[in-house]
Amino acid sequence: MAAAEHAAQVAKRHMQRAESDAEYERWKDAFERAERDREAARRKASRASIHTKPVTELDDADPMPWGKHAGTPMQDVPASWFNWLWRVEPDRELRVLNDPVFDYIKRNLPALRREFQGEW
């Protein structure tokens, strides 16, 4: 959120110093974008603060709750699949919301890294 707030402040200063209407409009657009980004970051942070702890903590024997390996014990889900999930989960939204699967991955990351020798 700090980066978006800084961008909004910079754009606002440039708007005040603009020497032409075109320059003012460019900085006004930049300011509005920064304000939207700041609001989006604020909403995302407030959602994350609601979910400070996973709803349920998954252990090795618990079944995978969703996805391709749903129902499979967590310890039997391939590390390569956890790696894929960790890398492609868009915007890391589930990590922010402390999804139990991502909590499981975070807690077991050293073992998963050993099992899956690729890059995390």
C-alpha cells in the first residue's frame, strides 16, 4: 500500500505544478490510477486481516480438500503438484487468505523442496 500511496502523492504534486492542460491531464490520470491501486491494496489488506489463521490446519494424513488430488492424503500428493500450485496461483490470493493447503505447503516447505528438486 505504501508504494501506491507514494505514487498518488507524487502525481498530486505534479498536477499542482503542471504547466499545460495536457500535462495536468496526464498527471491526473496517474493520480487516479494510484488512488485505485491504493484502494485495492487497502481492501486486500483488510481481507487478509480477517483471515489471520487457517480455518483448519492440515496434517499429512488429512485428505487434500480440493483440486486435482482432492481426497488424497496430503503426504501422498506429489511435491511437484504443490510446487506447480505455489508457482501458478494467480495473485497469491489463497496465500493471503491463509488457505489450509498453502499453510500446509509453508509449514512443509523444507521437506517438499527436498522431494521436488526443481526451483521453488
